[in-house]
Amino acid sequence: MSRIIFMNDHLVPEEQAVVSVFDHGLLYGDGVFEGLRSYAGKVFRLDDHLDRLYASARAICLEIPLAKAAVAKAVVDTLAANNLADGYVRLVVTRGAGSLGLDPNKTKHPQVIVIADTISLYPREFYEKGLRIVTAATQRTQSAALSPRIKSLNYLNNIMAKLEGLQAGCVEALMLNHKGEVAECTGDNVFVIRGGKLLTPPPDAGILEGITRGAVMELAGAAGIECREVALVRHDLYTAEECFLTGTAAEVIPVVEIDGRKVGAAVPGPITKRLTADFHALVRR
Ligand code: PMP
């Protein structure tokens, strides 16, 4: 079945949704993106995703040719055009076509693309039994090289780490920053529970500030679970009572083994289960 794609200012069948081979998004990974999700016909935290998209674009001097309200409408319209009440949206803004050099000033017409589809990132059993993950040797990029806070089309740093995970038989991999502290996983943020408190690395540990991460921190507050952003090292993960990951596609997923060490009782823990249930209730509210 052919999908309907939003391209710049209108909806087109996927066969007609094409970009130039000179687009710097393709040539250099020069562009930004978002992954969003809709539940029962409502896009979860659309404004937060748009704010992050425009902030990422601002950081790379990319002028998005549409106002936020127009992009919001494009997201909603694309989901509707594909009859998706529960769907995943990939919102992409490329630098546009230019010459065969890096200079972004020699490009024209950034492309605004909205793809709506369904997603199931991890098999159901991982949500029930928990994930095994390994630490990748590939470090998360330092902010001084490329800030992980920019959700750019250049995801090779994460893909290199993901490859390491896959080669070790794991669907996710943990990434450390240049100081050896825990940053995040290749496409998900990390939380641990210690002494009944929720701990997660702060933005300056080299993470993308996940929208799901923010939602889970709010849910913890509402549930009376103290949540702190603190620098964590692998020892903190190995010795945690519980560990879980968050992301738009992954939602909340328990981690039960890290680098061959069992986490807690090696089954999804009570706080993880509570926050997972609260998250599912929140997205349907
Ligand atoms: N970290 C990285 C590197 C990501 O790509 C993502 C999004 N897939 C996340 C964290 C989670 O962010 P969010 O909850 O906004 O999807």
C-alpha cells in the first residue's frame, strides 16, 4: 500500500516524494529531524517536538521554511491522510539541494518532509522480560565536536555504537561520553533506580534531551518518586536496583542485563513497571 507523504507544502503519493541527489541532507547528513508518535489520534507532545526541531535547526543555521503551526498541521494531516490513529511520524528538514561542497550557503530550498507509518522498535518479549545491552566502545560525540542535543540527520555516531550492540547480539547499546560517564543509548535515554530514587544523566553528559525522558521525570514526580539528574558511571548501572530506557519509538523498556551483569533481580522491577503503566496512561489521556 502506497503511503501519503507531506513534501514542503502538499501531500503526495510516496512514489512522488523524492529529493534531489544534490540535497545536502543526503550528501552530508546536513539537516534535522524528529520522531513523533500519535496515540488514539492525538500526537504526543507535538509542541515539545516542534520546539526541539526548531532549536536543532537554529543550532545549525537552518531556516525552516514553514512556521511551527504549519508544520504541526502537516504532521496531523499526514497521519490523517494515512488513516493512522496510532502511528509514528518522521519529520525531516534537509538543507536542500546545493553544489558539491560543504557550504550550506550554496544550497537552496530546505525540504520539509513528513512520513507517517507504524513502528514496533523492539519485540514484545523485551518489554515483558527486559533487554540485554552492552557498552559500545564508540563514545558519544563531545558537544565541542557535535552537540548530542542537536537531533541532526548525521546519526553515524549512534549507528557505529548500534552496530557494536548488534554484533554482540543486543538490540541496544550503551554509549559513554569522553569522560567515561554514561550518556545514553543509541536511540534512547537511560534511567536507573538506586535506593528507590530515579537517576538519569544530565544534559551536559552528552545526551539528546528526550521528550519521553521529560515525561517520565514528570510522572515520577507525580508518583512521589524522587528523580535526580546526576553523572553516572557504569558501576552505577551494574549495581542499580532497576534500569530502563525511554524513547518515542521504544516508549519505556526495562533493561535486565548490562555487559553480562544482571541488573537487580534481572527482571523488570516495580518502579519500572509503575512508570511504564503511568506512561501508557499518560499517552492515552
Ligand atoms: N537519545 C537519542 C540519541 C535519540 O535518538 C532519541 C530519540 N530516538 C532519544 C534519546 C529519545 O528521545 P525522545 O524521547 O524524544 O524520542
